[in-house]
Amino acid sequence: MGFFLVGILLWSLVIAAVVLAIVGFWRKSWQALAWSGIALLPPMLLIFMGEEGTWFRLSILLPLLLFIAAFLMKQQKIQSS
């Protein structure tokens, strides 16, 4: 039962991250993108830390790209105001 609950938790984090990323890019909200990266970090860290191979290590790039996009959006809003 514990493994099942962990799976539900990780998949709910992935779904929440996808929804937040869509909302963040649609409304140009850096906060939504940052929370999307935070929500996606635990599942991707678990994949990254597994010893499966090189391609699975690239999974950590998605949360990092979301953090970079949030940072760039925040900088763009600071410069425009």
C-alpha cells in the first residue's frame, strides 16, 4: 500500500507541475513557473538518482529549465516596470 501511495503522490506532483507550467506560460507568471519547477523536482530527482543510464540523467533538465524560464520572466518584468 505504501508503494501505491508514493506513486499517487509522485504522479499528482507531475500533473500539478504540468498544469502550473501551462498556466505560467499562458499568463506569463513567473511564480507559477517557479512552483511548477518545485513540484516537478522530487519526481525528476528520483529518476535522476536511479542508476538506469545517461538518458535518465537528463530528466533533471526539465525542472532546471522551468526555473530558468521563471527567472528570465521575473527579470523581464523588473526591466519593463
